[in-house]
Amino acid sequence: AITGAPGFGKTQIAKKYAHTHNQNYDFIWWFDAQQDLPSQFEKLALALNTLLPKMEHIIPSKLSKEALVDMVKNLLRLKEIRYLLVFDNPETYAQVEKFIPIIHSPSGKHVVLTSRNANIGVDKIEIGRFKREDSLSMIKRVLSQEKKEEMIRLANTLGDYPLALSLALRFIASHPTVTVDNYIAMYLKRPLKEKEEPSSPLLDSYPESGLGTLEISMRFIEKESKDSLQTLFFMSLLNSKDIPDSYIDLWLKKTKSSLPAIDA
């Protein structure tokens, strides 16, 4: 398990591991633990068929969801298939336990969990804020011309928080007229919200530096195109992985947006 607070890079570390070590596996599958896992097993079964003889192919339509999950788990347990299964963002171990094939000798058969819950597993890596040298290394890769003093100021202002640094660097790199000094000034001068103002429980779980850098980016998008910002809000509510283009087009037309259609 890879554990840590929101925005510390748990998912990015799991993705990096999968890309770096893909040659060690015959099969890598990514689960979104916040979505319907049995339905994701249907897609997994169809992909797994490419590694099986035709007579052993799984036909999801002929099985109940429970039977399908059990069949896939048994195949992964018994077959000589090296696999990596990543369950991204489960809240508890119980949420994913029945979907994990338990192997007594797991050579080449690996499962990774990424979670905010520090107690989700015994075998875990806890991720924290960057060490200062890590922050400076990240800043230097993107803003190589900046003076070290400015890099230190940015890292210090954002508290070495990975997500905040990532958002800030993307913003500065995409706006040639914005310097580190300008950005810090925008960050420090932004109006703070009143305590009594209703807030999102999801966003409340992120440190202030993460919310501040996100707010700067969102305000710029709103200034350039309010339609674009509303479209981002709309897509974030739906989960960005499986939104049909036609659905977004329909929403754009209903809101009388000036944005072009997706297929254009």
C-alpha cells in the first residue's frame, strides 16, 4: 500500500512504477476503487482473454458479477501470468478485499493499493511532503533559468507540498510573463474565504497551499473563458474517465456555450 495525505503523489508514484516496470509483467490493470469494481472486472476479463487459449475464454454475459470476479481471481491465482493490479484510492481494505486474488507464493503477481487511509495495510509506504531538495529539483526541471533564491522562496511559500508545486509550475511555465515573484505575489494577495462560507468536504481535505494554487489557475481560466471553467466543473462531477463526447456536446448546446463541439 502507498499511503499519504491528498496531493502527495500516491497515484503518480503507482503510475510511475507501472510504467517503469511494465516489462516485468504480462498484465497490468488499473482499478478506480471509487467506481463500481464488478463492472471493471468485466473489462478486465475481456482483456485477460487475450492471454488465454480460446477454450478458456471468459464470457462475462454468461456469468453473474460475483461468479465473474471469482473466475478472474482463480485464473490469476492458477495461471502462470505475471500481473500487477493497482487499486487506486480505496477508503478501507474491506472495500477491495474480495477483489484481490490471494497468493501464498506471489512471485511476479503483485497488488498495489493507493489510499489516504494510513491503516489500510501492514506492508505500506507512507508518502509525505517533499524534502526541500526534492522541491528544488522539481522546480529546476521546469524553471531552469530561475535563481536559486527564487526557487527557495516558491518552495517555502507552498510548504514543499507536491500538488501545489505542480500546479504553480504548470501555471508559470504556460505564462511567459509570469515570474516566480509574480506568482508568489498572486498567491499571497488572493482574498481568503470567510470561515462561515460553505465549503466542499472534498476540497477541505487538501492543505491551504493546494487550494490556493488551484484557485489561481481557476481564476485565470474563468477570466479567459467562463464557459471553459463551467465545462471543467461539469466534467469533474461526472468523473473524467468515461464521459461520452456526445454527452458533453449535448451539455454545451443546452448551456448555449460558445465552445466548439468535441468532434470539431
